[in-house]
Amino acid sequence: MLLVRPSKLSDLPQIERMARSDGPVLHSLPPDRERLQQRVNDSVHSLRADVDCPGEESYLFVLEDTASGQLHGTAGIMAVAGFSEPFYAFRNEVLVHASRELKVNHRVHALVTSHELTGRSRLTGFYYDEAALGRGMALPQLLSRARMMFIAQHRERFNNEIFSVLPGVTDENGRSPFWDAVGFKFFRRDFAEMEMASGGRSRTFIAEMMQVDPLYVPLIAEEAQRVMGEPHAGARTNYRCHLAEGLEPDHFVDLFDAGPVLTAQLDVCRSVRYSRLHTARRGEVSGDTVPHLVSNTLTADFRCLLVDLPPLMGDEVVLPPEVADALEIVDGDAVRCVPLNSEGAR
């Protein structure tokens, strides 16, 4: 059985293995034992804390095969992006240049350095082992959307707006066309070096060295323009998971590699909007079923998994005994449920 749960220190060797796997480097999941240990520690302490409003808490979840103890993925949340320093991104703008005398009215796409994402909750650290689990969408959606079930249950810990920054396009040597065309001209450092130095994209050196005037897109090299807003090949599954949840791209791109930045109001996210609390009872499931995300309502002992259930019409939900055991619940406990394909659910 595969389930999503909070990470713990004993997971560190497996988390490090995933952070060092092939694919785009995730600055929110760096291949560095000390920084990964800090991430896990921060998550453990955040889950234990009494929280009335979001602050510097961060959470890291793992996808575990309960039969083997093997981990096959990670997904995290930052309660507040840029808690101590502004979080920067490029905002897409359209600037109008007009001259009545010359009878010219021209609209130009421009990128403007912005810290509007500061203060929003941020989805981070998504890694899914496609080699082990395959390329279907159900399991990566479980991993990605389980954290949204956690948010739905613990709204006081998060802001009403969320976003996620996905890795942008790089070549087989880790070269970023956008960084070479834009960022390198200001920092004179290679993309891989800056990727690790940024430590979450909320460093004051960005404001100190990056240009503040609008960056006119037509003046950027065509190769860099082509990759703007495009996810890295290794991030396409995560991109599709975000779209399935209800996040949308287009307003911002990443300051470093122009990767997509997806945003949403929590109340439009499907795992928040359509999930409901039900009273759980052990029993045999019968009739026609569809996949549901089901989670307990705990914090430090949060659990979420996929279960085939009939459409839920009342306040009670019948769960197979092995599912109830995995969720660590007893009869009469509340669970949160939502159909995996939840658009239009009631």
C-alpha cells in the first residue's frame, strides 16, 4: 500500500537518495545532507507546534510503500514564502507604447521583477519516482494533492493564496537558455552555481543585483523566449498535477530559468473545495467505485492514501480494515474524502 505521511529523521538517507537522482535540481530539495536534515527537522517541529496563523513553518511529506518501507517521492509546503526576505519572481506584463502624432500604438510583452508572491503559501520539493512506479497520473496526484488535503484540514496554518515554482528548461549539461540570456549578464555566474546559492529564491542579493526596470521580451534571445513558462522535462508530471488541482500558470515566471509559476486561491483548489469530512466505519466496500483521496484529520500523524469507494452520499464512509489501519483510525473517527477526479463533485 502506498500512502503519504510526514517525513521523519529516519527517512533522511532515502530522501537524500531521491534528491541526488537524475532530473532537474530542486533548490527546495537540495542534494546536501545537512540542508535536507534541516528541512526534515523544520517539518517535524512545525507539525508539533500550535499554530494560529501561518509563519515560518515548513512541512515535508513522503510517499511510502508500507510493505517495504521504501520511499518513492517527496512533496512539501512552505507556510509563508519569503517569511524573512522577499520572494522574487518575474511578473508578465504588457506595456503599451503609443504616439498619437505618429499614429503608433504598440503592445510589448515585458518581464517586471516582483515580490508579490511574498507572504503566500508555497508548494515545494516535489519528487516522484517514475522509474519505480510508472508514468500514470494517479500516484503522483496522490503525492501532490495529499498536501492539499493537509491544508484543507488545517487551514489556520496557511494563507488563502498558494503558488508553486517549477524547474524551467535546461539542457543535458544543466545549461539554462534563459539564465544565459538574462541572469548571467548581471551575476556572471553559471546557472547551476546560482541555483544552489539561491537557497529558495528569497535572497536579498537578487534585489541588489537584478535589474528593476522592465525587461522587454522581444530584446531577449529567441532561444530564451521559447522556454519562458515551459517546465523542465522532469517536472511535467508535477505540472499536470498542479493543473489537475486547479492551479494556473501565466502570471509569473521564475527569475532564474523562467520556469512556470502556478498560482491559485485555496478555495478554488479541488482538494480543498470538494473534500468533505465523513465518519469512518470499517467494512466491506461494494458496488461501483471510483478512486478517492482519503486522509485522517491528524497533524504530526497525518496520513493520506488512494481508496476505491462508491460515491459518498451521506455522512458515513465505509473503509476496508487495512485502509483504516493505514490511516491509524478507529470506527467513529473523522476522515476527509474527495474523488480523485473531483471537478463538479458535490
